[in-house]
Amino acid sequence: MTPDENLVAELRGGSRDAFATLFDRYREPVWRFFRRRVADRGRAEELTQDTFVAILEGARRYEGRGPFRSYLFGVAYNILLADRRKTAPQPRAAGSDPPAPAADRDAALWIQAALAQLDADERELLMLREYEELSYLEIAQVLEIPINTVRSRLFRARMALKQRLDAQRIVGVSHAAR
Amino acid sequence: MQPVDHPLDPEELTEYVDGEVSLERRADVESHLATCAACQKTVRDLRGVSRDLAAWSLEAAPNALRARVLFGKAGFGRQWPVRWIPSWATVPVLGLTALAALLIAVPLGRYSQAPAIDARSESRVSTVAEGAERSRAPSVTGRAGSTAEAPQTSQTSLGSRIIRTATLQLVPKDFDAARATVDRIVADAGGYLGTVVVSGTRATGRTLAATVNVPATRLDETVRAFRTLGEVVQDSQNATDVTERLVDLEARLANSRNSERRMNELLRTRTGTLTEVLEAEREVARVREEIERLDAQRKSLADKVTFSAITLQFDEPKKSSMDLGPLPLTTRIRNAFIEGLRSAFAGAVEALLVVLQVAPALLLWALLLGVPIWRIWRWRARVAA
């Protein structure tokens, strides 16, 4: 498999095939990144498209210092922030993205409800680790925070989420018992 | 709360779970975990959170996304290569490009209009010049005698997939010979006859309507061969770019196949209630049906790209005369009378025309000959007296 960085180099030379390979490789991860964070499916689709267009435009600026994967999610994260700023006027509970449709709707709602109760920074960090499967270094680059902060916040986020999930389990069990 | 003599930070357990702990530190963590029940529980909790989060699965990305990003106006098509030019250089570069295009276009225009070039080479020049335009235009239509031809190949260097069709209507020089020649032309091109319908009689004039399929690369030469069979009445060609449709179909097909594979895997490995299993099997059947439908569409489109369809029509000219039997006597008398009047009138007109035509010459000769003859006659009369 051709490394991402080589494909970017080919893309700089105008290779459509290289871009198509990068797109096919990261289409689903980028789509899921937005789909889990944006309520509207159409908007998630647009933001996914915007991300690849931004990659296309910025290929010359990509210096290859870090992995392409973290660069890609950095671009996606910035696009997400810009979109949130643009659509900010409607008040929302802290960090509560409305639920996105999922293959297993019950599980998705349960997870989303617990995630929504986390601190916004911790939730973002946890999702980048669990869903985008970024390394600590990549998360630090995307969120522009020190790597030690990633370590400590990740532990806190996981333990906080566990508490929320346990609380929901207890509520669920007590409802079922009635 | 960790005990005072606890050798690990809780964050190190997170690193351990995520595979981020260094190799040398990993052995320490594992030896501690072997004896510490509290840390074992923490590791179990951390892994449990990851398992819970994994339950949030999502639907696949929309199929149309690929076509839009790779071929759409907002994607590769628009961005490349203009966006590679720095913004400050856009205007000068575009200006220079326009100037270069002008310098090339002007001599080409003169060349294509030069009268000394024979018909064949002129046609080739116009084909080259029009090629790019046609590749964008959805339809190219010409009338009888037109030299319009679509691009030479149905697949461009960028991998465009183009369906080309042609329609040709002509009046053959010899209908029977033309019918036989059609078979030979099609066989030579490596194509095949789709439908052939011959209708009408020799008296009323026959019509041949046929659908011919030939390899897309040989469409032009086949149409040229057909044109030689008679007088062309209508000649049109059409080119439709189906690249995006094919790419979209292939992407949807790949996604459906992935879904089918995942569902089959789940059916094999997961257990559930009868209702759930039946529901899952129904879903698998639905996806299978979708795959077959998409595959059929893709093959049909691909076939149309590979083979071009020519709609051919030959119209034989009418040769018969009308025969309605003997006319009634009264009609014949009336016709004869009318014919007589018409002849008399025509004769009078002819006579008048003859007089008018001859009179000036007669007058001239009368003047030329009459005066000497009159003088001779008078002289002879005087001598006789």
C-alpha cells in the first residue's frame, strides 16, 4: 500500500489517481468524524466534501512533518469549529450535539446521552481517540495541546464517561424492574 | 485514590490500555498489574468504556460523495490546476494563457479556411478543432452531406466513459444491393445487427429500419461506409458522458457488497431471537437484490460505452404509375374537346409566335430585295415601252 505521504507528493504533481486513492482511504473515517458531531446528515456530507477540497487546495502547504492522517483530521476539526461558529446562534446545552442516526439506534442514543454530559474538550479528545483512533501525539497536534494534557484528560474523560454510563445502566435496570 | 506505595500514575494505565506506554515501562506496568486488584479493575473499567463506545455505529458515507469530490465542480475538476496558481499570479497567468490560445487559434482558423486544402484534410482539421467542444456538448447533429464526426475514441485519457450513438437516413442507389452491403459493413466492423425491419413493396417503395451495434472505436468508419450507399437525408451523432454515473454505480456497488459481507459475517457470528434473525436475513436479501440491480445497470452502461448503436433507415424511391382503367365516354369527349381547344389555342399562339419571330426578318429582306427588284421591273417596263 502506497504511504499517504507519497500520495500527497503525487497529488502535488496533479495526479487525480493519488487524490482518488487518498479519498477512498479516508472517505469513511472523515464521514464518520462529521456524522458523529453534526446532527444534519446533509451538512455532514457537505463538511466531508469541504475537508477533501481543503486537502486538495492545501496539498502544496502540507510539509510532511507529521503523519498525513493527523493533518487530515486537523483540517476536519478546523472545518467543524468554523461550522459551529457559523451555526452558533441557536443556544445548545454544553457540548450536546443532537443525536445522529445510527445502525443500532438504542446503543447510539445511550452513548450520545452519556457523551453529551462530558466537558466539551474532554469529549472531543475522547472521541478522537476512540472513534478516529488517533495516537496521543496526533490528538495533541489536532487539538494543539501538550501531550501530557492529552494523557491526563483522556483518563478523566474515560472515568467520567464510565460514571455516566453506569448511572444510565442503573436507571435502565430500575425502569426495567418496574 | 491510589495507595501511597502505588508505583503507577492512573494516566499510565490509560497509556497501557491504548498501547501508548513505552516498551521498558510496559514490563513494570504488567508486573504491577499482576498483583494489584485495584489497578486491574481500573484497566477493566477503561476497556469497558471503549467497548461501550464501540456500540455507536453509523451508516456508510453517501455514494454520491465520491463522484462529487473527484469529478464535481467543487472537487478535483474545479480545483485542478487553477488553485495551484498562487492568487497573486492568477490574473497574469490567465492573461498569458488567453494570449497563447489566441496566437494558436488564429493560424488554425486561417488554415481551416484555406481553399487549397482538399475536402478530406479540411474535414480532419475541423474534427480536431471541434473535438474538445464536442466532448463537452451533449449532442452533435449534422444534416445531409455534413462532415461532422464525434471524437475518435469513446474513452479519453482521463478515463471518461462516453456513450456514442448515430442516426443515418438515406435514399439508396440500389435498395437490394444496399441491404446486402449493410451486412458486410457490419461484419467488417466486428459489430452485429440488432433489429432489422424491411417494410413496403417495390411498387410503393420499401423501407429498411435497422439498429446496428459496432465497437465504439469503429463508429466513424462504419458511418462513413453507410454514407456511400446512397443520398444522405439525415445524419446525426450523439455523445453522452456517463463517467460520473459509472463511478457512482461502482461506488454504490462496492458499498452494498461491503454491507452484504458485514451482515453475513454478523449472521454467522452473532446469535439473536428468531425475529431478529429473520429481519437480518430479509435485509441480506434486500442488499443482494440491490447489488444485482446495480450490477445490471453498470454492465448495461459499460456495454453501451463499448458498443455504439447506429439507427439506420433506407427509403427506396417510388417507381410505380397509377392505372385506373378506361375512362368513361363522356369524360373522354369532354377531355377531347378541352384538349382540342387547348391545341387550337396553342396553335394560334404558336402561329403568332412564328409571325412575330419571322416578321422582322421578312421586313428586312423585303427592303433589301424589294427596292432593286422594283427598279429592274420599272427599267424593263420603260424599255418595253
